[in-house]
Amino acid sequence: MQQPIAILDSGVGGLTVVKEVMRQLPREKIIYFGDTARAPYGPRPSEEVLRFTREIVDYLIQYDPKMIVIACNTATAVALQDIRSKVNIPVVGVIYPGARAAIGRTQTGYVGVIGTEGTINSGAYDAALKRLRPDIEVLSKACPKFVPLVERGNFRSAETYDAVESSLIGLKGSSIDCLILGCTHYPYLADTISEVMGPEVTLISSADETAREISTILHDQGKLSRNEPVPIHHFCCSGDPRMFKSIAQQWLNKEIELTPVVWQVPKIG
Amino acid sequence: MQQPIAILDSGVGGLTVVKEVMRQLPREKIIYFGDTARAPYGPRPSEEVLRFTREIVDYLIQYDPKMIVIACNTATAVALQDIRSKVNIPVVGVIYPGARAAIGRTQTGYVGVIGTEGTINSGAYDAALKRLRPDIEVLSKACPKFVPLVERGNFRSAETYDAVESSLIGLKGSSIDCLILGCTHYPYLADTISEVMGPEVTLISSADETAREISTILHDQGKLSRNEPVPIHHFCCSGDPRMFKSIAQQWLNKEIELTPVVWQVPKIG
């Protein structure tokens, strides 16, 4: 029985990590949980995000995963250390992978970070970047307009361009040469963000970089799958399964089967 | 007492990894061993490379390192699995980091690899790339002219351009969109290689990517240093210390102190 990688998110944003794991590690089996009934986590108190994350981890542990990936910036900022201390398998978040990639690529030593208000206000990226390299200069900006654009599928339009341009004032023309897309939704706006920022600024996708680190850690632990592709992945969500399935299939560009959630997630407003 | 990262190489090429670790992880202390008396490893039989690598690891273990980095493609190809089975700390080579970075970045699925004849003939990069993603297409090319150019400090000249252009025939104009610099010397020729290959081809430096994976694994294990910079690094070599020190200071662009090698490495032709 092939042990899966368990990937969790507040909703559908973590599917960008799923897509990259499928591409970079096609032999790995995935079990995904999207807490769509309680998304978004951003505006919730930390205690609630921590409790929700623990509940989902408890649920996913029954699948005997070899690793847990918290594919949500808010939950990573709040719950990563707690979950790490509670399970005896590796736990990977989305913040350090992006921070490490930016440190690897920046030549100027100035790194930009964009994310939801929750993520930016948590200061988690600043802390991670300075933990690794204390002399790094970080310019952060919350971009609350981006997630609604992505969730409406509005990736490329005049409205999107205007929203991106106005959101990135202060970053464009600064000394940054790397910009971390600190929200799992933002890779869908990468073309527009890149157009606004110009070719000198490298965009860092948390999703790509997290998949890369999943590979590194599984390899270090001798736990990379040797199975032949294609594994059958499992997807589950706490909210409307039809809507989740429709979005997931569109984003992953393939048919998926939903696994019914046996444990009923409490519907807390 | 801060535990160091032990980095070993057949000679001076591994200093490109040292430079990147200093940049990406400035809080980490390094102990470096360059086996300059017995370099290069490329033309030696595998049994000899394995024995030399074991000897150096035995020597470095006395410094109580928290990780061993085999910063030499030949030694990684031959000895990584053996060393991993013998020590109870993480052992990182330079091949998988480059392979993972290429898989993360390629859009075409075609990846180029250049290295010494020993590395290319070992097929180690092909194996690593296909182990991770079986459908990847790999184009490899040995570039025996490159190391002598680098060791003479001839990074940018008409001679260098001609050597690079003639060596990369077969790769230029192919479907590859990533080119792995599969030799620790090659980053010094990156500007010329990039000029020949054109802007559509992303160069992957093993040194950068290995430093990144060192960060990932130390972080996963809760072993990142919390010390304030700047740690005092130790450098030792088995050959002429003055020559080593001169090259190391030039490459690292800083003053270094050489640590005398107490254990006399056998001078085997």
C-alpha cells in the first residue's frame, strides 16, 4: 500500500501545490483536504485556524500519510510548529520554501512579498527570510483584491491589470529583484503580475517551491515513491462537493474522483 | 559549540557550494576539505573515489558536523549511498539538487546536462531526473575543455567563447529549456554559457541548488543555526596549502584561515 502525501488547505488554493506535486513528483500519491465549508481562514482568529488545522490533520492521519503539507499561508503561519510537535512525520508549510527560493535567487538582497492581509500582517515571511539571512531587506504588501479575481477565473483582463498595477504600487520601481507570491491563489495571476513588475523581477511561486521541498525532504528520508505512475489521488472537502470538483478539475486540467468525507466537519460560522 | 556543516570536494570546485552556503545561510559554520593532492577524481576508478571519500568523511567526522555535503559530482555519483549508510547525519550530494531544480523549472520537459566525462558517463543525472519524473527527456554532453579554462581563471575571452560554443553543439537549438551545470566549476563560465545558449534556456547551478537543499533539510530537522553571524569557517586541503588558500580567497572574495590537516592523507598517484 503506497503511503500518500497529505495536502491540506482552507479551500481550493492548495490545488496549485497539488498540481506542482503531480508535475514534479508524478509517482507520488496525494490525499487532499480542502476545508471549503470554513474558507477563507484569513479573517479568522488564530485559535480557530489552529483548531481547524488540527482537526484536518487528525482526519488525514487515518490515511497513514508519509508527510503532511500545509498548503495554506494562513494555516502555515499559525499552526506549522504545533502540528510538527504533534506528529512523527515531516510537516511542510508554504512559507519557508518561498523564502528559501527568494534568498537563493536575489542578487540585490531586496525581496518583495505579496499575500493576503492575514499573511502579510502575521509577518511570517519577514521572520522566515530574516531567520535564514538576517541582512535581507523585505518589502511586503497585502493584495486583498487578488483572491476574488482568481476565484472568479478573471486571470487576464483590463480589470485584472488595473487591480494588479494599483496593488503593486511601492514594489514596482523599488530595489527588489524577487517577488514572492505569498498566497496559493496568486500563481494564476503570474502573467499579469510579471507584466506589471517587468522582466527584471523574478516571481517566486510558493506552490512550485513547496513541491520542490517535498521532493528534497522525502528523498533525504529515503521515502520517495518507486511506484510507476499514475497513482490514484484522493480529494475531499468539507463544503459543496460538486462546486469543489468542478473547480479542481478546471485547475488541475484533469478528471478527479471525490472521496466522501466520513468525519463531518463542524460548520462553524 | 556550534556544529558545522562539513563540505568536501576533490579540490577547489566545491568552493562554489561554500560561497552559496555563506550567502544563503550566513549563520552556518563550515568545515571544508579539498583533496587537492589527489584531484581530479574524474579519471580515477570508482573504488578509489569511494575509498578517498570515505577517508575524508572519517576525517571530517571528528569536527562533529550536523551534515555532510559531497560537493563533487564524481564523488556524489560513486559514494553518496555508501556514506549515507555509514553515518547517522544527513548526507547531501550535488546531483539531485540540480535535477530537482530542473524538473521544477522545465516547461518543455527537455533538460540538458553538461559535466565532466566521468559525470556524464556515469549517467547519474539521467538516473536522478528519471527517478523523479520518468517522462523527462535528457540531453547530456561532456565538456572536458571547461575545467582547465576555469582553473586558469579564463572565464571570459574569445578562446572561452569558442570552447563553450563548440562544446554545446547539439544542445543549442534543441528543445531543452533548462541546462544543468553538472560540475562545480561551471558556474564561473555561466555568463559565456548563457550567451551561447540564449535567454530561453535557464542555467541551473548545482552550487546554488545544493545550498538551497542544505537549508531545507537542516530546517526540516530543526538544525538551522540560531547563532548570529559571522561564524569562523575552517578550510583544509591535502595538497599545497598556499596555492589552495590563494584560489579560495580569490573565489570566495574574502580572507580565510587554513586549518592544518592533522591526518596525513596518503599520497596515492
